[in-house]
Amino acid sequence: MPMITARRNLLAAASCTVLYAAHRRKRAICEGAELRRAPSDASARATRATSLLRLAEQEAAEAAAALAAETAAQTADAPSDVLVVGGGIVGASVAFHASRLGARVTLLEKASCGCEASGLSAGTLYDVGVPERVDASSAALYLRAGSASILEALGGCEFNRCGALDVAATPPEVKLLRQDFEAARSAGLQCSWHEAAEVHALEPALAGGSALAAVHTPRSGSVQPGLATLAFVEGAVAAGCAVREGAEVVSLRRTEAGLYEALTSEGDRLLAKQVVLAAGAWSAKVARSVGVHVPCVPVKGVVATLPAEPNALSKVIFDMESRACFAAEGDGRDDEMPAKCTHDRRGERRCRKLYGKQCGEADNHQLLFGGDRLLPDSDSDYAVPSASRLSVREHVLELLPKFRDFGPARAVEAGGGEWAGLMPFAHDGKPIVGELSRLGLDGLWLCCGFGPAGIMEGPKAAQVLAELVVEDVLHTTPRPRTRVAMADAESGGDDARWARVAMAWMDPCRAGCCVASEV
Ligand SMILES: Cc1cc2nc3c(=O)[nH]c(=O)nc-3n(C[C@H](O)[C@H](O)[C@H](O)COP(=O)(O)OP(=O)(O)OC[C@H]3O[C@@H](n4cnc5c(N)ncnc54)[C@H](O)[C@@H]3O)c2cc1C
């Protein structure tokens, strides 16, 4: 590897790690939420950052100057093969895979990698495998199983297949869960049914609570989402990707030569053959500059934590209340509201929601419970509504009375906390992934709209997308624009068939999704 690239990689890796931690601390302090999860304390992370820093320290100034010169040169003459906008888990995964496939990739992140939804996420994973029959209705299961495998292989992110329980606490929830379970069992998915007594044996923390029955999914689990994002960034950098943090893309433009030009808030103009827009809840804002309306809005997700000893909770817990509500009353979407929020557009509660896990060492083993999903006041509204805080507490006490200490007063006293992050919710609840060629924008790809499931679905979607993008950019002969046909259904094997079906399911130009708009 040329010296300059090695130095640049080192510098970028070190700065990512350190900036990310610094950003998290800054936000915590700014918002008075100093009790947020603090991955900067994680020993694994600290060790990694320290060694990278030590190595980078001596040459940092020289490397920074060289990097600036290199970037300037690149801006002037050599376009990147692929420019990725957004350094959350989705953009970082795209950059990781595209770089490893041999493309020259630049990743632009407006603040620091992993600082938004990806770093603020709970990091629960759901994996039941895939049914034998390749079918669009199971595309999400394909993404979830594939993402879990990718994260497991990635390492350095506290991947843990501890298993999960979908818990029903009322007779209607039991009925719905049983229906879902029967369908899953006949499709050959990996799950088992348990009545209350067995549930308590599987997860002692549920004893004495309202659980009536549960479905156990042993392949599910969790990951530390901030570490996972950084592991993708570091892997991308190691494969030659240039990462620029603090570089907000304010607009995109197609040049006469058929390239894309990204204008940053610093006034830099970067050229690329292909662009992947993976800016999470801010993707629609950037897409507007090229005349595309992307139906993806920020939805606030709320999380609360409580300090705990290791092994206080052995499984990931998903409640059924919101699922039962959406099944009975509809998913709540209207012109303004995306699907599957806990509140309507006026902010009135439709249902409660609860999911929880015990974190790993990086987060001092704290218990983490997520709840409401509601519209924020703006795309920078991170305030935790007091009603959301109370709802989580009330719900935890019903389901897991063992954690009676869980609650704002005790949590603060004991070093727990709460935070909100902005999830990129697509209007119809499906991710928005693929090329905008049908809107005349060949080479512009979207990878956003993963809503509440970007950690468990994003890495696999990003891998499939990266393969398509790289195939496009590194092939000298343009291939036919039926890109969803990335693999021949007859010859590509199961994974290729699933990938093709998943790409069609996430198609950005599907009915009711992206359309041309005023620039
Ligand atoms: C509280 C909470 C709990 C969650 N729990 C889970 C869970 O248990 N399991 C799960 O699977 N998912 C969960 N999610 C959802 C998951 O975190 C998201 O779906 C996922 O992180 C989205 O990743 P992303 O990369 O698309 O977006 P983000 O992580 O938001 O990344 C987008 C990045 O783009 C950057 N950016 C924005 N605009 C620009 C621009 N103009 N130029 C350059 N950069 C830009 C941002 O700074 C940001 O870093 C949760 C989310 C929250 C908030």
C-alpha cells in the first residue's frame, strides 16, 4: 500500500473513532442528557482508539496536509467511483463492501460517523432464517438473517446471539402471536412456542409479570450499534476508502459529462461516477436538490437505561402491543404520517411499544428499553417527552416487575439515563434501496428508509446494493438497465434469487415511493 494511503487510512480511522466519541459526549452535555450510553468508556473501544491514535500521532499533521492535497487533487481531476453520503451503519456498510470490491470510494459524513440513529440505536437483531420458498413477503427476513451473519463475521461490535422472546401479554396478543407462529413454523422458520411457565424458565426476569405466552427465536440477539458502525468505517478505510467527517452535502448535481457533483457545506465540490445517498432521516433533504421527492421522514425513537449487573436479562424482549394494535386498527399511515408509529399526527397515543435487552461490556451491562415512535418537532428535535419516559417505565414494570427500580428518579440516581434518536421512516414502512434510473438519474442510488430496523436489515441491504453499484461502475460495457435482475433467477442460486426479490421489494420507484419533484 502506498505510504500516503496507509497514513490517510490510519488518520481517518483514528479520527473517526475519536470524533465519534467526542460527538457523543458533546451531544450528551449539550442536551443535559449526560447519562446517555457512553461507548467512549468501553474498554475495547478505548484500546482500539488509543492504539490507532498512538500510531497516528507522530505523522498526523503531515498526513492531514497530504490528505487535504489528495482530496483537492481528487476534486479537480479524478472523480471517485462511488461517493457515499452519510456515515451511519447503512452508508458505512455500503462504503465497506464497495471498497472491498475494488471501487475507489469516498464517504462524506456531516458530523461524525455513527452519531445519529445508528449510534443511538438499541441494536436488537431479529433472525429466524429464511423460508424455503423465495418470496417478496419474506424479503425483510432475508435482510435480517443476512445482516446478522455479516455483523457476526465483522467482529468488534459485541455481536451476541442470545435469542429473543416475542411476548404476548393479553388474549388478543396471544391469538395474533399464535397465528404468526403457526405461519412461521409451516415456513420452516427457526422459532418455538412457549406458555407462561416455560417463558419464565427461559427468561427469569419475566417471572411475576404479565407475559402469557412467547415465541422464542434462538438466532436473534443484539449488537453494540455504534461499534458496529465504526467497525464498518474502519474496514472501509482499511480497504482504501477516504472518509471525511464534518462534511455535509448540501446539494447534488449531474454534470454534462454524466458525473455527479456533491457540494459540501465547506464549499468543496466532489465528483463521482456513482452516488449512494444513505443520509438516514436527512436523505429526502439531499434528494430534493436533484429534483426527487423521497417519502422518508424523521421519527423520534426513545430509549431509557438502567444500570444492572451482568446476566440480569438473558434474552432480547419484544412486546406485542403495537403489533396487535396495527393488526386490529391499521398501521396508522396517512398523508403526513409514516406507517407504524405509536402516536398519530396530532401526537395522540395509539399504542405503547416496548423492546429491551441487556447491553454488553461497552455499555457497562446496563439494561436498555426502547418505546415510543413519534414525529419530532423538527429534524433536530432530540427531546425525550415525559409521557414517553413514563410509558416505558410503566410497561417495563408490567412485563418485568423484577426491574421495579427502573424509572427516571432511580435511573438518574444510579447512573442510568435516556435519549432519543431520529429514525429514517419510509412512508409505507419498507426500506428505499436502489437506483433512480427510472427517474432519469442513472448512477444515483438510494439506501435509506430503514425506520426502526436499520441495524438488523441495513448491513445486508447495503451489501447487495454495493455489489450492484460496483458492478455498474467497474464494468466498461454498460449493462442493460434491468439492474434488479442482478442475478439470473435460474442460475444465481438461492442468495442471488433472494437478493433480486429483496431489491424489487425495496425499489425506490415502487408505487407510492420516489417521484420527480421541483428542484
Ligand atoms: C432509539 C432507537 C432505537 C433503535 N433500535 C433499533 C434496534 O433495536 N434494531 C434495529 O435494527 N434498529 C433500531 N433502530 C433503527 C436504526 O438505528 C436505524 O434504522 C439505522 O441506524 C439507520 O441507519 P442509517 O445509516 O440509515 O441512518 P443514520 O444512522 O441516521 O445515519 C445517517 C448519517 O448521515 C449523516 N448525514 C445526514 N445528512 C447528511 C448530509 N447532508 N451530508 C453528509 N452526511 C449526512 C448523518 O449525520 C448520519 O450520521 C433504532 C433507532 C433509534 C433512534
